[in-house]
Amino acid sequence: MESGKVRVAIRPLKVIASVCAFLAAVLIVLSLVAPYWLEANEFREGLWDCISCASYTRKVCQFASVGALAMTVIAFVLVLCCLLSKRESAKLALYAACLVAIFSAMICLLVTLIIFPVAFIKQEIQTYKEKFGHTEWNFSWSYGVCWGAWLFLLGAAILLLIDRMQNNAVRKEKGFYDTHL
């Protein structure tokens, strides 16, 4: 038997986690720029289009959503750096930082997704009833897209945690080939 060539195998869970982080970033951007968080009849409003923007809770939601986007982009870049890195010693620290960034983004998005409807129902719905006469409001597709981004972040975190026992994203395998056939 001869010693074979060394192959490099990339772990698919890390690659799928990077795809999930990228998709989460795209969905966050889409939900932030779309003016469809709230709808009533022909009226719609996004996170940034607000009649009473002096609301403290609305500012918190805006700040948290931008923070979630920043943390998601950082997590995506860290996962890519880990996948492309050759240094095994740096990968463990980079993956830990990536998990911290993902969980921070998840918390920021959760703050936005919980505070926004609660604040609207408690503070702003009466103002909208008086100004526009709308009594029935719905949370629209952009709000749902933000929940989808949160789910993609959750998926990325789970995939990174599943493969956590194996510290490296790339393993070297030695193959032995029988050349006497």
C-alpha cells in the first residue's frame, strides 16, 4: 500500500450556515427598505415611514434593526474568513465570534419584531384612528420577511453549533489507493 494524496474536504454545514447568514442579510435589507410593515385599506407604512416618528420605541426598533443588519453582515464575513482560512488555530476563535455576532443579530431582530407591534398597539393605533379613520390594521409581508430573516439566523446558528465539536471547517483526509489492480 502506498500513502495516497491528501484531499481537502469542506464541511457542508459551515457552507450552508454561510448561505443562511447571507440570505438573512438580504431579507433584513428587504424588510428595512420596504414600506409594508403595516397596512390598512390603501394605507401602508414601513419601519422608517412613520407619522409619529417622535416615538421612542420606534427609534429603538430602527436602531435594533440596523444593528441586526450590521451583526449579520459581520457574521457572514467571519464565516467566509473561516472557510477560506488555512490557519487552524484562528478558526475556533473566528467561529466563536461568528456565533456571538449571529446571536447578537437574533436578539436585535427579536427586539424589533416584538417591540414594534406592541408599541404600535399601545401607543400609535389611536393616533392613526384619529388621523386616517382606519380601525383594522394588519402586519404586512415586510414584517413577515423580517421574521424569515430571524429564522435564517437561527438556522445558521444551529448549523454552526452542530458542527462545533469539530473545531475546523476543513479536514484533511488521507486516502490509500491500491495501484495493483
